Amino acid sequence: MSVLRTLAVSVSLIVLGLVTLAMATDHFQAFTSETARRVEVRQHPRPLPPVTLESQTGERFNLAGLQGKWLVVDFIYTRCVTLCSVLGGTFAQLQNQLATPLAQNRIQLLSISFDPERDTPAQLADYLYRFNNHGTGWLAARPLNAQGLDTLKHVFGVTVVPDNAGGYVHNDAIVIVDPAGRLVNILDSDTPAKSVGEIVLRYLNR
């Protein structure tokens, strides 16, 4: 009898643990903080912050003012030769894959630097040049001050840590923003460009 009672208690504890875990991880969807961030964005889209950016041409614009089109956003620093190079290659492919809606101003590719002191407009222009930017629909930009950068990092969930070798350790992703100016999806940075493009086109054609 005591064995059965012990078994019943153990099963109850397991069930209680699973229920608690399910509640804490949004029905097992959020096992990491990164996954939790992505689930949160999909379920509760975040508005773009009104941060002023400076593009590779020196033009200044308000990020929140880019409403009315779909945005595909990544965060980079131009001296990076690892993760940012992967993202640069993906965006270069997207520029070709999404050429028509980009030319129609229905989609905008936007690479934002989290190293604004070093990433001058000239450096941003060189970054785009390295990835064969042909001038249509892809901007590289930097925030103008530390407050703007902190706001961007908070809203987009960007984590950046100096690596003590002149570079940074950082998370990386591709963020989709809808025409209402809301973050609606976060994709892995290693998602194939073709897949990213197909996702964006599905949004566009809804």
C-alpha cells in the first residue's frame, strides 16, 4: 500500500512539475530567454522606437517614421568578419530575391550598427559595398547617441558585450517589422535567404 501511495505522490509531483513548466515556458515554447523573446514578439508585437539614425549617405531619419512598408532588420558592426558577414551575405541575396517589392518601396532592408562611434557613414557605405549592394532598398545606419543605441538594444533584444580584442560578442537575428511599425517576427541569422524572402513575401501578400 505504501508503495502505491509513494507512486501516486511521485506521479502527482511529476504532473505538477510539468504543469508549472508549461506555464513558465508558455506551453513549452520558451525554454531559453532568446526563445521567450521571439515568442513574446510574435504574440505581442513591439512598436519601433522613435530613434534617429544616420545612413551610409549621411542622411538622418527617424526609425519610427519608416511605417508603411515591411522592414527586414539586422544588427551588425562593420569590422565583424563572422556573424555579421553571414548576415551581410543573406541581405545581399535578399536584395536580389526581393528586387521587385524593394524597387516598389514596399520592403526595406535595414542594417543597424551597434558600434556607432567607429561605424561612420563611410564605414557603413563600405560595408554595403563589400556585399555588392546595388543601391536599391538596403540601408545601413547608426544611432546618433548612446541613448538611442540603448533604446534599440532594449526594444530589439540585442545583447552586445566587448570581447577585449577590439570586437564584440553579440546575439544575432533577422527581425521582421510590419507596415504599422511593429516587430512581428524574429528569425535565426542562419535562416537561408530564400526562406527569409519567402516569409517576407507571405507577409506582403496577405
